[in-house]
Amino acid sequence: MEDQSSPYFLAHGIVTHNCYQEQIMKMAQDLAGYSLGQADLLRRAMGKKKVSEMQKHREIFIKAPPKMA
């Protein structure tokens, strides 16, 4: 079930709607504590579909302490 109160429409920990690149950056900052520069690197990797770069960010994202209560 979607959590409509979340700006990201999370369902079972998965973003369930299309996002603009700026929203991806904001999620990285809010959920994983990325700096603006780090979030931009993630955005670029996703935009260019660089799988190896996205995998690096996946590891960082998963290891980050949870930011949402």
C-alpha cells in the first residue's frame, strides 16, 4: 500500500512513481545523507544509465544510516 503522506510515495520501501532528477537528488539527501555533490553524481549515473556507478551508489545508500523516522 502506498504511503501518500510521503513526498516519495513509498510502498514497501520502493519509490512507486516516476521522479524528476531533482527529486532523485532530494531523496538521496533526505534518505541517505548525501551531500548535494554526491546526489548530483548519483543523478548523473542514473541519467546516463551507468550500471557500475549506480552499483557504487547502491552500496553507499544501503550502508547509510536511516534518515526517515
